Amino acid sequence: MLNPTVLLSIVLVIYLAPIHVASSQSVFDASLAGNVDTVRIVASGQWYTPRQSVAPGGQPRHTSDYDVTVTWNPGAWQAHEEWEMHTIYPLDNELSFTMTYRETAGIKGGRDSFLVASEPGPIAGARIGANFKELWIANPIILSAYAEALPATEYSQGGVTLQRVVLSAHDTEWVMVIDPDSGLPLEMTTLEADPNNAQAPNRAVFSDWREVSGVPFPFQVEQYLNGQLLRREIRSAIEVNPRNAARQLQLPDDLEDTDEALRDWGWSMSHLLLARAGLGGPSDTPQIDNVELNEVGPDIYQIAGGSHNGLAIVGPDGIAVVDAPWFPERSATVLEILAERWPGLPVRYIILTHHHIDHTGGFRGFVEAGATLVASEGAVPFYEEALTLAGHPSTSTVAVGDHATLEGIGRTIEVYDIPNSHSDATVAAYVPDAKLIFNADLFSPGRDLQFELWMAEFFASVEYHGLDVERHVGGHGSYGPTPQ
């Protein structure tokens, strides 16, 4: 889990810096949740993804609307969820699925992905960790009943006196802000792991409090990452200790336990896994045990094996890598494989096609290994800010305008601006001696799923730049000749 000292100091300094502080006893009464064995919450809401914005660092994309019914036994770490989800981005689709899980194992049914037909089966350990994290942060009264709390402090913010309580629960620090007049939580923040920035505040804001069986619950919840909207939810009904809860929470006795380390990994960055699930494309593993190098040209390799691909271009003086999908753990694996395959050849460039985190979540690993960052001039400030937040502010950078030429590996690579409606500040990497181009998302060779507008915009740019392309390689899909 995250270092409590670092977590607490960052949250308090950045988000809750007081004007005046004095010791106080909180009005908040954690014992209110003492008679809650199980709770059922019926809600509707919207998912957003800050890391899928059109512009780097821009407004979050609205990805889906949903209806959900959750039955939860917090003391026994058991939950059952029933979802109806209408995805809006990147595809208009209807998904319907259930998840039943305990701390160590779970099963799902129905379809939770627009990419593949889902099969009933085990829930990934990381998703179990992420799901439980979401239940705790969104239900502060229940969390407080299972937490140890430091004495409350009063502080003034905007002329309003509030209370702050630091909770310790489930190997995690949580900072709760309380309205001293009502004794009810206004918000709760915890730091989570973040692929781009190293750490990021996950903050839930509560309103419309109502009493259910003597226990107050928020009927409206908003959630933010780095101050950008992740989720907005309205609860239409809450029931304490529903009669049929035990039946819904029941799991097969012979269900195999998941990997504990992966559960902790999912808990540590629940925001990313749940936001991805909220657009209908869950990605619940670090994808470190399936990296493949597929030769697609002379000394050029698609870095495949997961849900997203990169590219390795090998020259006599070094290697250039295009894109760093998803997670730092995957990039660490890629770096190890490249070092074993080409000992003594450094990775001199990490070229990023666009800022979406599913293609850049591992970029810091390459920069920290000494690679020069290459990206659109419109995206470079976004990456530099992430590096600064992660404690690695200094890096060599190439900011691409219309185009740039890279000669550092002893082999020419050209990088071109690709205007499109999917993502601002997008580039593609072109290897002239192989007549090969790599792009991400706009055209996916060999894949049935294509986005016609994005693909048309990509080929228009290839024609505009006058590129002689014989082979395409995709951040999705595979590789092949230019389609006729």
C-alpha cells in the first residue's frame, strides 16, 4: 500500500491547507454504523475518464451511464453487484453483467466489455481490490466504523470552520472533512498510485444525506481524480440489512483464491481500473507476463502480447520505442526484454503517439532509463508536468510541430503530426528505410473494429505528408500493407 506518511502530508498540504488550526473533538459519531451488517444501494450515475480527454489535460470524457444495485457486507468483505451500462465513448453499446466477490475470490456473469463476448468466470484479483476500495471511499459512515481515527482538528477554509479527521483503515490513510454543525462528512480523500504522476488524490464528495434505519447515508456522491470528475452518482434507494442478502452474496466453496499481490495492486489505483471498466473496456491486469516481439520489418518489432501494442525500432547505435501502454510494470518488463535481446544497445527515444493513459501509462520508466521523450509540441507540457509531479523533472525532449527527424539510433525515424478528432496533439512514427508507419487508435490493421472517421483522418494526413507507406503497424490490432 502507499506510504502513510507521504500520503498524509501531500493530501493535507495540497487539498486541505488550513488558515487556522485548533484541536477539537469531532461531532461525527462513527458508532452510527454499528448495526449495519449488510447494506443494499440502488443507484444511477455517469462515468467519466480524465485520461481520455481530447486535449492533453483537458476536460474528462463522459464515457457511460449506468444503473447499479450493490449488496455489501463490509465486515465479511462480501459484495454482489448488478450492472446495466450504456456506453457512450468510444462506442455506443449496452452492457449487462453481475459480479459476486469476497476479499479473496469472485465470479462474474453477463457481458462487461464491448471488445469481446464475456464468459462467466473468475473476477481478476485487481478488480476485486478496486471494487472494494470504491465501496469504502463512497460510504464514509461505514468506513469510519472500521477505522482508527486521530483526534479531529478544526480549520477555516473560505471563512467556514470545518473539521478534519485522519482515518486509518485497511492499510490505507483516509482524510475526512466534516461539517461540525451536522457532524456529517463532506468529503473524503486518499492518495492512490498513478502511472503518469506517481500519486494522485482520489476524492469523494457527499451530499443529500438521509437517515436509513437510524444510519445516515449520502444519496449523492461525486468522485474526482486530481480535481477532475470521475463519477457522479444518485442513489434512489438504500436498505440496511436486507433479508435476502446472504443468498446474493453466496459463492461456491471451491472457488480458487486470487493473487493477493494483484488485489493490492488494484486497490492501490482503483480509479484507473474502474474508469476503464466504465467505458466498457476493462483492463484488470498489469500485462507483464505476455510481452511478445513480432518482427514487422527489418529490425523493427511490434511490442505485442497485451491489449495494446508498442513498437521497437533497432539501429546500430540504439533503440527507439513508440508508445508505453498502460502501466509502469509493463514498461519495466519491456526494458528487460530489450536489454536481454540487444545487450549494450540503449533505448534512446520513447515516442508517444498521444496522451491517453492506455498508451502512455508506462512512459516514465523509459525516461528514467535515459530515453529522450518525443511527442507533439501540444502534449510535451502535459508529460513534463507529470514528470515533475513524479519527482523526475529533468528530461531530454523533442517537441514535434509539423514533423521531426530523429537520427540518434543510427537510423532515420520521422515523426509526423496527425490532426484528428480522437485526440489533439497526435503523432505517428515513420521509418523511411522500411516504408513502415506506426499509429495508435486511428487505424488498427487486422482488427474488425475500426472507427471510420479517425481512420479517414489518419490516411488524409499520410497523404498530406507525402509518405510512401507499404506497411502499417497499430497500437491495436496487428500489422499489414496499406489497405486498398
